[in-house]
Amino acid sequence: MTELCYAKLSVFIVLLLVLDVGGQAQQQLFNKLVCIEKEECGACLTAASHCRWCADPYFDNRVPRCNDDESLVAAGCGQGMIQRPLSPLWETVESRPLQDMQADSVEDVVQIQPQKLRLSLKPRETKKIKFKYRPAKNYPLDLYYLMDLTWSMKDDKKTLVSLGDDLLAMLKNLTDNFRLGFGSFADKPMMPYAYMDPNRLKNPCALEDQSCEMTYSYRHHLSLTTEVNDFIEKVNKSSVTANLDNAEAQLEALVQTVACDVIGWEPRSRKIVILLSDGLMHTAGDGKISGSVRRNDEACHLDENGYYSEAPTYDYPSIAQVYRLLDEYKVNVIFAVTNDVKIHYDQLHELLKDFTYVAKLESDSSNILKLVKMGYEDFVSVVDFEDNSNLGPIKIKYFSDCGEPGGPLVETTRCTGVEYGMTLNYEAYLTLESCTDFKMYYEDILISESQLGQDTLSLEVQIQCGCNCSGDQLKDMALSCPLNSHPVCGVCQCDNGWSGPKCTCSIADDTASTELMMQCRAPNSTRSCSGAGDCLCGKCQCDPGFQGRYCQCQTCEVSTENGLECGGEDRGSCACGECVCADHWGGVACDCALSNETCIAPGSKEVCSGHGTCECGQCLCGLTDASPPSRYSGAYCETCASCQNPLCATSQPCVSCHLEQGCDRPCSIASGNYTVVENYNTTGAIKSTDISCIFRIDDCEYRYTYAAASKDSIDMEIIIRSKECSQISRARIMNVGFAIMLCIVVAGIVVILIVKSLQIVSDRRAYAQFVKEAEMSRLDQQELNPIYKSPISQFTMPEGYPRDKME
């Protein structure tokens, strides 16, 4: 092994001498450095996509076993002995279509698709899987009533008995497949929670001059059944009891309800416990007052009569224990409690939010059916996914549209407002950041809905961190490997717990010889592990942020885009602190796309429409020299304030095709793929990078935006945001008719006013003419006409005629 290290070092020095021959030589140098420092086959193949390992036991030790194909063949390694990375694995093992409940056969229900996939992951690699989820109609419901039967709840029991027919009708509205069970609770039959006097112990209700049952912690009355009449009968026959304090054993009873097989929970059913109470609850620690000092064991302890028999022995359960049981058995709890204690259960709900619902119970439980319906609908309207990836090296991120047709995918595992028949689309991104051990193995991951847990997506992930060397090639070599070692792909590798050139140093031993310490020092260096790690049996254990045989290299840059070192396995590899980027990628973290393809608009051949430059796969728009100064914008610098957007015209056929429902989605136009969705009344969600367009068809005006797509195989995403049509509607006809009538009335009034005004003017003119003619007539009378004879006759009495006689 020491000779191999010197050989690698020699090659490294030779490569450094040709560092200045040019960019291509420098790239080749870095490609070599990525490989040659690896001493194990698994570490070699995972270092970079071009690294290969020679598994020939008789290969020349002076030449690094980890190198590229050409170098290994030139050094004499046969093609059959060269280990290469395995081919990617992707296989759909099971994918039954989504199926609702049929013919009372719960085994046929399928709520998640697909059901099983087999795939592979390499270090610094991310793969995307797609799956669907749809809540099944008529999914089985197991409903268990857990009732507080202390003295204060005696009226509530009568109310529940009287709701027999209404209970049946309500449950049938929820699902056709339901079962009912019944249990009750009070408190521990011990001081200071219950009377210990013999007479009061037999009849704790003696103070009320009533007879009731002895105090008990929990009693199971009826296992889950489809017979509603049996349920009503059991509730009616149950007896109330009494205790001393105002807190009961709700959580203790809940543990027995969840954990006991006698309850009859079906594996594939929605399990709900409705807990009715008007009192507070005891939690872990309270039982020590009465001598129940042992920690609750979360197990079932029911005697032949259904009573919890270990109440004097075990303490009340803790909130954490209850949460763990609800999660393990996938049981939901509806706390139907009175208003004076509701605030305490609200606080409990905050700790058990994923599995509980709190509702206000009337003093006589008259609204119990309403609460059951509300709680059930609250549980079924939430879909939340979980997985067991925390047990392994794989990290998973989830994105979902939460059932919104054509809606955007957002990072979440939890969707609310889910209804029956609604299909939820999910995308899960699986990432293997690094190898914890350089070997080939399978990691089983289960993705399941947290509320039910029965429908799962099983992922069989092949972790490609090792080599697949044939054992027949190493039979002869096994005899020559030293003690505490074994042959692996042509070399002797120390067993677990052993290290050193001859595998004689125990890792558990803190002491190390001078020879082993020298193995941790780089040539011409006096510091072990470059001062950035610890020497353990001749090998450096590097501090975080450092790597390499002597911890002489810093870790490489991590891409801000996907969080992987050097952008991931497909973009680049790390060579002693520097990223060696693959073709078409650049930047310090290999997250800068060098190709111009993403900067060319669909239907165009110009980069950034000729109005900008392409940097890292995105257009940076500038000013054009061929037109008046104006700043271009858009994903492809294709539009400006004073010019027509060419992509609007290019996308119109796709929008028209979508509106007429005559094409598939996405549609292909001008060598580009478009996807069109309708999402009205979302003007507030428009981004600054989105470009707005208008499309008119059939007397309707559609306003839509387009943007560069983030999904695979899609170039552009088009969102139709508004629609305005000129089609005649009933309201429009009424408005038009009212306007016409109003116009007629106004026109009539105007005509009448005009006629009246003309009449007044005409009368005034006629009167003036008459006055004028009268004046002219009086003037004419002042000159007597010779033939004129006055019509007036005058008579005068004689002067001498006596007038007094007449008087």
C-alpha cells in the first residue's frame, strides 16, 4: 500500500508539470486528480462518471488502479477486469389504477398510484418520481364511542340512546361501510380519586341518594359491529359511576382503546375515537399520588369483563405516549367536550394536531351527531404524506398541486380541503448526497398517507456506492491477504475495526506507531493530516470542510440551485477543492449552463431573440442597436413596450386548441412544447417575468400570461387568467330593454316640451299681431271718412223742460 501511495504521488507530480500546456490539458489534469487519489473501488466509481477501477489482482501496483479507461488499458488492465459504474435502474413494479370501494371488498381499494417502483441512485444524484392520490369513496369507518360515565354525564347517556335512528342516517351519509363500538371511563379506583370507604366504594353515588356502579378507570362494553341496535342497547344498559376530583382517566382509557385487539380495529379502515367528557384529564405523574408509580407500558390489560385491570399499577400515560400510539395505529380522536373545559383540550390538540379534533359539546350532548360529522369531514379533508427516509442516507422533497386542476406544484406534504373524487398529483425528489459506506445495497422506502397508512408507495432504491466484483477472480488472492483483511476488487482491504498497511492496527486502540503516523503526513510536510484532521491507524479522519488522503483539500462548492456538491453527479465532480465540470456546464459549482439552447425561444433560431446575451442558461436582456432605445424583457428578451410580442402570436394556436378542446396537453408548436391551464381571477399571482397576451375568439377576449417552464419536457407554461365575452345574457337583455324604455320616455318628454314651446311662441306672435292691428285701427278713426256713419245716437232733453218732475 505504501508503494502505491508513492506511485500515485509520482503521477501527481508529473501531471503538475504539464499544468501550463493549456486549458484542455488542465481539464485532463483535473479529471485525473478526481480519480487517482481513490484507494477503494466504491470510492473510485462514485468520484466521477469517467473514473474506472482495475480489479485485476496482478495489476502493476505502481500505477493507480483508479483512472480513466484509456489509462487503465494502456497500463495493462484487461477490459474484463475494469469495473465501471452500473447502468441506471428504473422499473415500475406495480401500478394498479385508482379504485373506489367496490362490492364491500376493501382489498380492491386503491388510493395511490403507482404502488411499487425500483430505481437506483448514485451519490450527488437526484431523481424525480411522480405519483397520484385520490381518496376512495365509501372507505370503511370504524367509530368507537369513548364516553365519560361519571355522575355529571348521566343526561348525556340518555341523549345518545335517543339518537338511534338519527345516528344510523348520519353515518350512512358519511359512508356505507361503518362499524360502531362503545366504551366508558371514570378514574382510578384509588384514593384520592375515589372513595375507599366500603359502603361508598360499592355505591359512590350515595350522597345523591342514587345507586350507581363502582368506580373504574376504563371499561370496554361493545366491540366494533355493524349492528346499530346493539350499540344503542349497550349504551342504554351502561351505568354511571362517580369519582372525587374533577379530572378523569381519559388518556388511560384512550390507550386501552387504541392498543387492545378486542376492540376489533380493521387494518384497512379509517379509525376514529369520539371521546365525550365534561372534565379535565389526568396525565403522567398524577398516578404517583395514589401509588401507581410504574410507567405506563402502552399495552392492553383488560380482564374478562372488559375492565382495565392494571389501573392501580401503572401511571397515567404521557402526551408523548398517546401521540406515539395514535401514529402507530393510525387512530384519530374527536374530543367532544363542554365549553368550560374546552380550552384545556385545545392545548392538548396543539400537541396532537395531526390526529385530533376538538369540538364544543352541549350540556346534554344534543349536538353529538353534528360533531361527529364535522370531525369526520375534518379528518378526511386532510391528506398528509410521510416516509421512513430518515432512517437512511436518502433525502426526499415533496411537491403537490393539492388537487387543483392545472395548478402549480408547491413544496408541501400536506393538503387541506380535499374532497372525494379529487386527484392529487405529487412529485417526490429523491437525493443521495454522499455515500455512508462504499458498497452496493438496497434501501427500502415507504411513502404513505399519514392519516390511514394502508396505501403506500414502496420504493426499492439501489444505492450504487460500491462495485460488483466477481468472487471467482479473488480466490487465489484470498490466500495472500494478511490477517484482518479480505480481498475486494483486486486489493486487500482491512476488515471493520482494523487499519494500517498490513491491517494490524486496531481502530479502537488510541496508540499509533511512528510508522503509521508517517502515513498521515504528506511529502515534505511535518503536520499530520495537514492539520485538518486526526490520524487514526495510518489514515486521516478529516475535519468537516476538508478531504483528500492528507486532508489537504477543501470541500468543493455546493450549488445553490440543488444543494449538491459541484451541482450533482451529472454536472461535475470534485478534484481537491475545485469542481471539474462536465460538458455544457461551468461556474465554481458547475451550476452555470454553457449551452444556449435554453435561451432560444420556441419557433425562433436567435439566442435571446437577438436582444440580449445568454449567461448560465438565462437571457440577460439589453438595448438593441437596430431600433429606438427601449429595454427588452421576457424569458427570451422577445418583447418591449413599443413592439409586438412574437411569442403571443406563436402561442395563440395552442390557446385556441386548448379552448376548443381539440388537442392534447402539452401541444407542440414550432418545435416547442406548450402547456395551457385555466386559472381565472389570479391576477395578483402574476410575476414580473411573466408576459401578458390577449387572444380574441368567438366574441370573447382571453387574457393570458406565459413564462418559461420549470417542468421537464415543457418549454412554456401558459395560464389563462381572465375571460370577457360580449355574448347576450338575460341580465344584458333586461339592461338593454330598460335603457330603451328610458330613452323613449325621455324622447317623449323632450318632444312634448318642444311642441309646447313652439305653441307658446306661436300664441305670443299672434297676440302681438292682434295688438298691433288694434293700434292701427284707432289711428285710422282719427280721420273721418266721408261715408262713415257713426253707430252712436245721442238724445238731449230740452232746456226748458222741468227736471224736478222727473225726479
